[in-house]
Amino acid sequence: MWDQEIVEGRPAWRHTPSGVVFREVPGGTFRMGLSDDELDAVRAIERTGGAEDDLESFFASAAQAHPVREVRVEPFLIARHPLTVAQVRHWLPEYEDSFANSTSTTARLEDDLDDLLDKLPFRLPSEAEWEYAARAGTTTLTFRGDAKPDEDQVLDDFADEERTAAAENDFGLAAMGSASELCADVWIPHFMAAPPDARPRTGDGPRVVRGGAGDLYPWQGCDEWLLLLSATRDELQDFAAIRPAAPVPTGRGT
């Protein structure tokens, strides 16, 4: 079911039935949430004229990503990029996507979302796993640092292998933050009483999504770049992309 190979110079696991490429994320601990240093970095961007609008609403909503806490994450696999239209059609052959320009574009699911989740042989990442994967060992606004992320960091079509590879972080993951990616957790607007490990929080209600900057591209000057931040979180509104996760296989071909 799994084959190990090298994809663009990095080790990868390919799910042989579907062809979806996964990267292995090492275990470790990290500080999850929007830190004071990151808030200061956003304020610095605003002070220097990098924000299109007043960011008062962003700072008011910062409590959604508080309190910052240390989280322990076990090794896991996560897809190199969100599932594309072509990849979703492996499980849903009749799938159509009005948002997509090609079959190599990120699939954004609405009515078909539950059908896909029922058929996938994978799980959703917890939002702790998602943020850990997005940060890839960094503590800055994005894995590229504390500078304002720009439209060059938005990627939702993966036909160009060279461009996809150039967008990867240190864990070999591309386009973290570009699409609204669904997580396993139920939405709660803070991290109070969250477990110290990366288990998802369960219950009733809408799920958490992470990212979404590419869903609003081309940007209209409303500071959609904030959706590229590693700690940005929200509740599922309309459609969602899927970046599946899985346990690390025990050996080749397992």
C-alpha cells in the first residue's frame, strides 16, 4: 500500500493505490498558538504600512489562538499538499469542482465533503499536528520568517513540480495556509483545557479549518495574507480542502 521514494530530493511515502505523496513529520514539541512575538511582528508590519486595512479585528480575534502552550507531537505522515481534483476523483469519480481551473488544482469540497471523508483510508490531521507541520520547527509568522507573506506564497495548483518544490517548508510540505484545510478538531475559539499532546478535541459543532489565503485570491486588499500565518485558525464556513494524515508505515510496502 505504501512505497518509499525520493520526491524532489526528499524522502517521501507514496500511497500506491491513489498516488498521493506524503511526507513523514518527525515527532517533537512546539509552542502552539499566536505568540506575543508574532503579534508584535504583525504590529510591525502594520506600523510600516504593510497592512491594507486597520488590523483591529485581527488583534481582537487573537484570543482564538490563545493561550499559547507547549504541545507534544508524535511522528506522523501528512500529504505533501492538499488533495487535488484528480486525486479526489480516485475516491469520488464523479466529483466536479466549480472552483478549480484544472485537475491539478486543490479540490475545495462542499456537498461532497462527507462522502470523501467516508471513503478516504486516511484521517484528518489534528489542528496541533497541522500547525506543527506548518511551522516546521520555526516560531515565526510563517516558516519563511516574520516578514509579511505575499502572493508568491499562495499555491493551489501542483502541475509545476519545480514550483511546488520551491514552496516546501523544511518538512517538505507545500502550500500550508493557501487553502482552508479541514482539521479533525471541533471548533472552540481558544485552547483552554486542550490536551498537552496533539489529540484532536472532539464534540459537536463545526470543525476547525487552517489557512485559506488562496481561497480569496486574487486578493482584494483586505489583508488576506494573514491567513497564511502558521497560527491562523477559524471555523468551517463553506468549503474545505483536505490534506490527509496517516500513521508512519512500519516498512516498505505495508
